[in-house]
Amino acid sequence: IQALMADYTPEPAGVTVPEKVPETPVAVESKAPADESPEKTVDAAGELPRQIHAHLGFWFSEQLVLISGVSDEASTRLQDTLAKNILAAVGETRIEKGRELRWPVFGNLRVPGNSADCFRDTLHFLANDFGARKVVLLGVLTNDSPSERAVLLDDALGDAAVDFSHTLAELAAVPAYKRELWQQLKSAVGG
């Protein structure tokens, strides 16, 4: 906000301000490339930085952390119940809803802190709470390429025991997905 307000100087009320005389242009050395606009920041390779859009829910049990894409179009209670039932089905107890992560953090994408690197760093910070628990991913960043997902998820969370391509909301809507997930869970974490 300070950077945006740097050029703004309020004029005192009730004081007449003389008309400004046109100034002679002064050459100012720019720190940014000439073709860079304030709306778009370009990286060294000439590409726009990648924007992450995610809404993730975290559920913790004794041995597992289930991380799922959360749908705003499905009931929060339904998704929470399904996550807890999945963990209970593989023998987990003391299941708790952890937290939610919405990305980008700020609606204005020009504000620092919305980058893919910041997203990865945030996931890495959250992973400090996982301890020795295995990670189960459900529909997390599935629209991204495998290499982009690896950079973002594997670097931050390590290897997932299960990396399933459908979210909790999708599991609730399509019974066949539940069977697919169950097969992956049985082979990876038992149950």
C-alpha cells in the first residue's frame, strides 16, 4: 500500500494551489525494462509468472494427512464428513479438520506474496506440522502439468503415499471414483 501511495500527496483543504507550470522533462533511470507495464511483471525468461489458484483442505489423523481440493459449490459439511470417513476406513483414529488454504492470498495479483514460489514455501511451512505422517492428495492442482506439480508439491510435501486426481466433491458425485481411491489407499496405506 505504501508503494501505491508513494506518488500521492494530499493537498491541504482551504489552501489555493497555484497552477502548475509545465516542467522540463528530466531523464530518470528506470530500474524496470522499458516494455514492462505495472499490470504485468515479466520474469527473466520473458514469461509471465505462473499464478496458482487453489482452495485446499487439510485433515489430520495419527498416521495420515489428507489434503484435498475443496469445492465452493459443494457442502462444506459433506466434504468434511467424506474426508473423515476415508481416513476412518483405513483404520485411522482421532481425525481432525486442520486448516484451509486459499490461493492467491490477495485479490490484487500485483501485491507481492502471490507467486508460485510463495505458494510452495507456504506448503512447505504447513508440512512442518505433518511430522512422520504420510500424505494423501485428492484433486490437488490437477490442472497443472506433472512437472509443475512436482516442483510445487513434491518439493514442499515430499512424496505422497496417494496422489488421486479427484477432489472430495467429485468423489461424492461419482461412486466409481471411490472404488478407484479405495484400491490406491489399500495398496499404499493398508486398510
